[in-house]
Amino acid sequence: MIAPRRAVFPMNAPRNVVGWIFGFVSSLLADNIYFIALSVVAIQITDPAMAGVIVAASAVPRLLILLVGGTIADRVSAKRIILITDTARALILIGMAVVLFTQADSIGAFGLLVIALVFGALDGLFAPAMGAVPARIASDDQLSRMAAVRTVGQRLVLLAAGPLTGWLLVLFGPPAAFAAAAILFVASVSSLVLLQVPRPLPYELREMAERSILSDTVAGLRSTWANRPVFWLLVVIAAVNFGFAGPVTLGYPLLATESSWGPVGVGYLFGGLGLGAAVTATVLLIIKRPPRAGLFAFASLAVMGITLILHAVALSLEAAVVTAVLLGFGTGAYGTLLLGHLMAITPKAEIGRVMGLLSLALEGVVPISNWLTGVLTGPFGAKLPFICGGVIVLASTLLALSQPRLRRFELTSQQR
């Protein structure tokens, strides 16, 4: 049974919203710096194959824990989970920085592998809790803006993390990069410790106390299945990311290599994508509630599909960058609006589990999408994955438009 919605939710003070934004961006930047620095250190102390295992290792516990992490976020304070996981990651990174500074070769490949696994597990607990907080501190009509802020923050972090980490590594070495990430995690904790995040209501706590974490996770899955708008929204998001992730993440470097654009071309493509998404999310941040949000979101999704296909016919780097910017426009609008709508239609008592499912929908398809991109590129060239990805995204658009409650959604204040 879907849990009752709360009629009143007064925890939307500006201090709460600003605190969450700063904490989210700080934590995300710290995570990106850590990941890049880990990759560099792994390459320095071991062979490429083992370095790949170390870098990929964190995804395994993260994906396995996401659903249970969402359940825990619903059962206990999401704020407490965030503070514990960020503090733990800060302490681990401080330890890494000290060890690397004093005894650079003492961690070894096995030590890096263990750290990657622990980080992945902590992130599996952190992601659903952090994703659940906006729905708990903001009113329904603010959720689209919170989603826009999240999109802008993600794009800015992606643009800043690489150069910042590279600068730290070149000038001061890996210990400085890990120390900087630890400081950012501490900054995140400092901003989030003052958040006022409501606990589950008494009747929710009584219901959850009668069930184990596993049975509560299963109950959340059944509830999501019963809540058809939430279910179909998650299906559409997973399908879109399946068509989008591989052609962009792996496809951009492959396309630039095949077209002789070099590393600079890769940077321009990713920069154009990030710029387009950030611009659209910023516009949606200013426009509180765009009219006919559903049609606008899925029109943006159609733009994504078309521009993915256009990458295959771009004859120059300039043309490819323009299509990347247009693709960014589509991703910024689609991602912001659908995330805001998902948070608005999800019962508060289940927001952690749904955010866990969202993370799983976004990330679980990425390895398969990347693998298929590589498989298709080998015999057919780097352009075919963009065509296939665009077709999948357009098919996802038709699937979304076939659901009336998705097609007609509006970002208006509603009772939950």
C-alpha cells in the first residue's frame, strides 16, 4: 500500500535550502576529486589492468547497497546518514593523504582496492539520503528549482573537478588532492549539520518497526510498482540513460579519435554538453513553473534523440560541438523537470527508496551502454552508437508520451 502523503511540510526555510545546496556541491566536488586522484595513483603504482579493476570496484558495492540505502534513509534520519558517510569519507581521505605523504608506496594495489570498495559502499548509503533531502525540506512548488540547482551544481562540478584536481596533482602531488577532497567533505558536514530535516512521522515509524529492512525494501518496490506514474517515470529515465550514457561517456572520445580531433576535441564536446545543460537548468531555476512542463520535458527528450543522431553526420569539430550544446539543452531541461516531478509525486515516506531506485536506473545501465558502444564501434565505427542511442531516446520519448499522467504533468503545488 502506498503510504499516506503529508499535507503540511513547513521545513523549507532558506537556511535549509542553502545549506543543502552547499553541502551537495561540496560533497560532489570532493567525490570527483577523490575519484580522479584515485585513478592517477592506481596507474602510478600498478599495471593498467589492475588500475581498471580498482577504479571500477566502487561501482559494485554502490549498486548493491543503493536500494537498501534508500530504505535506511526512509527509516532513520537522512541527515544522520549523510553526516556519518561524509565524515567517514573525510577520515579515510585524511588517512590516505598522511600515508601517501610519509610513505608513498605503502598503500599498494590491494589497499587502494579496499578503499575503493569502502567508498562505494558509503556512497550507496549517501546517494539516496542526499537525494531524499530536497523533498523533505522544500515545498512542492519549489522542487523544480531544487532540481535545477542540482543540475547546475552537477555541471559546474564536472567542469571544475578535472582542472582543479590536475592542478593539485601537478603542483603538490596526490596527498594534496586527497587532503583537498577531505576538506570539502568536512565543509559538506559543516553546512549540513545545521539542516532541519524532519524525521518520519510516528505512524510511519510504527509501521517500519514491524518490518525488517529487507521486507521494507520489498514493500517499497511493490509500492513503486503500484504507483504507476513513479514506475513509468523510472522506466523512461533508465531507458533514456541507456541510450545516452554510452554514446557520450565512451562515444565522445571514440568519435574524436576517429575524426582526428584529438584530446582537445574531446574537451570541447564535453564542455559544450555541460554548457548547454547548465544554461537550460539556470533558465529553469529562474522560471519557477514552466507551463505544460510535461510536454516541454518530453519535447526536450526528443531534442536529445535528434541531436544524438546528428552527431553521426557532423563533418567538423565545430558542428559536433554545436550538436553537443543542443544535446546539453535537452538533457538540462529533461533532467531538471523530470527530477522535480518525480520528487513531487513520490510519497514522503518512500522518498529515500525511490531516490535509490533513481540512482540505480541512472547508473545500473551505464556499464552495459558503455560495453555496447565499444562493441558497435569496433566493426562499424564511432558514429553508429550515436544513431542507435538517438533511436533509443526517441523510442523512450514515445513511451513517455503514451502515458497520459506523464504527458500532462504540471509543476504545481500539490498535496502529498
